[in-house]
Amino acid sequence: MRFEVRVEVRLREGVADPQGQTIERSLPHLGFAGVSGVRVGKSIRFVVEAADEAAARAEVEDMCARFLTNPVIEDSEVTLTEAAPVG
């Protein structure tokens, strides 16, 4: 089976987010008042082949722990959807 994968990565609570802070400070100057708690992350998307959803999820979680994220300072959320057939 093929699965479309989306991994949302964000800094853990308590870890400084200078990019988010810069955005938050800048928004009022651009006329966007009332915005707070800005945090910046990244989204990683790809397709993975696996026997079933549980196997795909386990593989992606391993990828996150070993390569896609820094588990010391980042959290990740994995979303899997069955990919459309090829062809």
C-alpha cells in the first residue's frame, strides 16, 4: 500500500522561537492587531510504501526520531492518508 505522509514539525513549548517572535512583533506594524503566540514550524510531505497503515506509521515515526526532527527540541505530528493508485 502507498500512503501520503505529512509530518508537521514544531519547536517544543519552552524552546525559544526567534522567527515566531519576529513575526509576532511585526504584525501590529502591518495593521494586524491582536495576534499572539506565533510559532513557526515546517511541514514535510512524501509518499511511503508499506504493508499497512500501522507499518507505515511505525516507519515514519522512526524517520522522525532518527532524521526528520530533533526530538530534543522539536515535536512532530504525523498524518497518513491512503495514496491514490498509480497509473
